[in-house]
Amino acid sequence: MSAPTVAQSQPVEETRQENWKDNERVLGVAMLLPAGIYVILLVGLPFLMAVLFAFSDVTIGDPALDTLTLDTFRRVLADPNFQRALVNSFIFTIISQAIMVVLANILAAALTRNFPGKWLVRFLILLPWATPIAIGTIGWLWMFDSVYSPIDWIFRNLGLLKQIGVGGQVGILKNATNMYWLGEPGLAMFSVILVQIWRMLPMSTVIIMAGLTSISPDIRDAVQVDGVGWWREWREVTLPLLRPILLVALLFGIIFTFTDMTVVYVLTRGGPPPNATQVLASWAYIKGIQSGNLSEGAATVMFMLPVLLGVALVMLRIARRTEVR
Amino acid sequence: MAVVETRGLKKHFGDVKAVDGVDLVIQEGEFLVLLGPSGCGKTTTMRMIAGLEKPTHGDIYIGGRKVNDFPPRARRVAMVFQSYALYPHMTVYNNIAFPLKAEKMNKQDMQQKVEWAAGMFNISHLLNRKPRQLSGGERQRVALARAIVREPDLFLLDEPLSNLDAKLRAMARDELKQYQRQLGVTTLYVTHDQVEAMGMGDRVAVMSGGRVRQLGTPQELYRTPTDTFVATFLGSPPMNLVEKDTCILGFHPEHILPAEVHRDVRDPLHIPFDVTRVEYLGSERFLYGLVGSAQGPTKIVTAIPSLVTMPIEAGQTYDFVIDRGDLSFFDKSTLLRIAPVPFAHDSARVGSTS
């Protein structure tokens, strides 16, 4: 009796196995699981801990989660360094993104035209993107060196700065032999923003280039035949057709810039004078990790949340609109 | 008066000679069609006239002015693209008004013009819609309205009907031709569809390999094709070509009929025809089969009008007849049209396949 039972049950098992592999529900869950676990463990959990920390008084010396309190927020808010960092974060993001959108548009428009050596120019412009942020920023640290800055050397030779050891000559830009890019309060912020633009420009340019090439050549031809000038073409045809993708470039830029600490940390450590160029991310790092005040660091980071949430919502709306179309 | 003239127009893309010496003269109010297979240079020719492409060689005159170095807007031309190229983010009104804005026309005049153009093409009720809310036929009308609103000297149409479905196309053809007559605007029309070309063109220029093979009225092209390319490009089904001695004989499918029904032929030439297949299409019958030629049996097609009710079956040989006046003669090596080659009555039989 047992032999026929085995023979009968075998095909059944085979179909069941096939069913399992073809079952979209099972397969879907299985395929999504790794990503799901990754997000929960490395994004969700730390985020929840940060929220929890922000409402506690934990430090590295006293990591016990024993009190829930709003005092941490009160202390953080009252700190003038935090206030400076909060304002700086917005200045840093808004100015760099505004300039970047303009430059990326010009670059993208230029790079979608045909000219000899286009591949080389494209390659060079995309290069900063391929460089690790820290290394690129360290390169800029040298460019901005207080004594040996090559930019200063060029400025000196153009007469914008005073020549070393030449008496009587006056620099047009500044009556000194060096700019001290990272040593003067306003100039340091300028330098930080400049490097951030350098860093973000390739990505925005590539995104906008993709948008430009997606506009049908027939539309471009129609504009030519209809006889409008380039400004009107850009404002009334290119820009409206580019708007969704431009927004994507801008939102990415905002996220990467608003949460960035590398550029500030490597270039200025938040100075000069101390903490004048601090942004939320670098201030949270200094507070929470370097000083070991986990709760204040977490509370500082919480102030990024509204901006990032807003950006995420807009992104989701764009994504849904493109899906509906 | 010649509105458009091209002299020795050439466009080379590297080694590819897309357009290789085109001389065209388009008369005032004329509807001229550039007809040819894809890649024959017809669209490039039109784009050069529009100013979207710079000629490698040759000159273009519009309204007597040499316009080689003029940008499109200075040429006073309007173009309708195959894809219509409507601005997707603008309403129909703004699409039509767009060329007028470039001329810095005041709002009131603009509105009048747009309403005139929209009325012309019966799309006045669609002015507030966006292009994606329109059907294919409506989009095409918007594109046409946008083109005429500026009252251009020259109207360029690049396969404007090819995105419409077959039913709509026949109607659109008729309408388009009517609008053109009404407006009297000089028109250059590019198409690969010989039915459109024959049906709409005052004259048709057949292009191939970057050159104009023949320029003439549809009748001229059909009756006296200048070479075997033109002969086989026009007509559906196209002209039959049969080798005979030193030349190639050409005849249209509807010119060869069964001798039994085709009695009063002035100068008959009898051809035995082995029918291999009969295709019944309602208004006519297509007969596929073989006739003898210098190269052995050659496949030909004949079209029998439905008036001829004589039963014809596949597998039989019938005595077919054609008027010698309906024959075209082409040189075997140059493939160009030559004067009729006389041949004796006896040898007139192209020959049986058996």
C-alpha cells in the first residue's frame, strides 16, 4: 500500500513547489524582505532612537533611558550656537541651491548641444560627482590654504591681491597678500557654499540634461519655425516642460545640502570665529558625538525633520503624478 | 510667380548624401508634393526650405529673396510636423497664439486671428483644452490652425496625416485640400504615401536617393513615368515591368484585360496570361500570374474592374490584351524611359510561358 502512495504524492509535491515559485504574494514578500529589513534596522530603528533620545537626557556618561523630558529641547533652543547653525543651514541650502539651479541649467543646455570635444567637457564636469565627498573637500581645503592657496597666487598675479615682498603696491580686491578664504567670517561661509555648489552641480546637471533630451526635437523645431527668441523659448516652452524634472533636481539638492556636514566640518570645523559657519548636521555631530551629549545631538537633528518631511511629501506627489500620466 | 525655388540643393551628412542636387520651383498657390520612400531626402529638403537644416550646397529662394542665411522665422514659412509638435503645457488657444506672440501682436488682434484660424478648422469649441485632451484628428487641426494663423507665404506639411487612422485619413485628405484651395496658400507637402500624393498634389516630385526623379502632374507621372523607379512607386498595385528583347515593357495592372471583353482596342497586343491566384476585392479583382519574357516567366498583377463579370480561375491561361498606346518602354541598362520600340505583329506576342 505504501508504494502507490509515494508515487501519487510525488507529482502533488512537484506542483506545490512550482506553485510556491509562481506565487506572486510569496515571491513579492521574499524579494522585498531584504530591503525591508535593511530599512527597518538601519533607518527606522536609529530614527526611533533619535526621537527617543531627543526627549531624554542621555549622554555617553549616563546612557540610561530613565527620564522623558522637554528640557533637552529647551536647552538646545536657548543655545546661540544652535540658533546660528539653524539659520546657517537655511542660508547654506537656499543660496547654494539657487545658484546651482541656474548654473546647472546653463551647463545642461550647453552640454546637450553639439560641439567638438563635448565628451571631454562632459567628463570633466561629471568628475566631482565621482570623487568621494571628503577627498574632494580636502582638495578644496588646500585650494583655500591661508598661505599657499593657488587661488591667491592667481589673484596676486592679476593684481587683485598684494604681491609678496613688493612695497607700495595695493591689491584691488584686498590690501593683503592672501584672501584667508577660511579665516574671515563672511568669506568662510562663501567658500563653504562654493564647494557645496561644486559638489552638487554634476548631479543636477545630469538630471536636467535628461529632462532636456526628453523634450521632443519636433517641439524645438516648432519653436524655431514659430519664430520666438531664445529667452521666450526658454521661459515659455523649455522651462514649463522641464519643471517636474527641475523640481526633482532641486529636491535632491535640498536633501543633500540640508543634511550635509562634510563640507563644513572638513573646511572650517564650524568656524571662524568658532561656530560661525556651523550647520545643523555639523553642530549635531559636535554636540552628540564629539561632546558625547547624545540627547542634545538628537534634539538638534530633529529640527531637520520638518524640512525633509516637506521635501519628501513633494517628491511623493511628483512621483504619483508621473505615475498617473 | 515662383514662391519657392531651390537651385542645386544638397545636404551631405558626412558621406551620406541625403539630398544630392534638388531643383524645385513651386508656383504661387500651388500644392506641390514631395513623394518618396523613407530616406529619399524629402524631409531633409523640406527642413532646408524651412531653415531647420543648413544646405551643404545650393540656394533657396522664397518670394524672390535668397534665404540661405535667414533663420526660420524670417522666411515667413509655417510648418506642420508629423507628430504635430503641439506645446503640451499650453491650451489650444495659446498653442495657436504662440507664433503671434513672437510677432508682438497686440492682444485684441491676436484674439481675432486665433478665432479666425480656429473657426477655419472648426476647433473654436476646443480653445480652452490642452492637447492631451484632444483626439488625433483634433490635434492635427490645431497644428494646422497654428500654422496658418500667421498667414505664411509658404506652408510646409511633413506627413501630417500619417498619425491618423485609415478611415480618418481619407476624410482629412479631402478637407486639407479644400482648406488649401480656400486659403490659396502655397504648399509643400511631404509624404511617402502615393495615394496622398496623387490625390492632393497639383504637381508631384518623386524623390529617390536624394534626387528628384520626376516632377509633374499626377497624370503625367502615372501615364509617362520617367524611369522604372517612378513607374513602380506609383499606383496600387504598381506598374508591371516585363523584359522584352532590348528593353523593359511597363504597363499598369488595369490596362491589361481579357481579350474577350476588351474588344475595341485600337492597336492590340495579345499576351497569354497564366493566372495563379485571384484576389476578389469587391470593386475589382486582382489577378496574379505569369507572362513570358526575355528572362523567362515574369510575375505580373492585373486589376479587373467589377464591371467585367467574366469568370476567371486560377490555374488557367487566358488571352489578355493591351493597347500598345498604354505601354511604357524603358532602357534595360539605364532604366530610363525611351521612345516606343516598334515590333512586328508576330513577335508582338510577348510569349507564352509554356
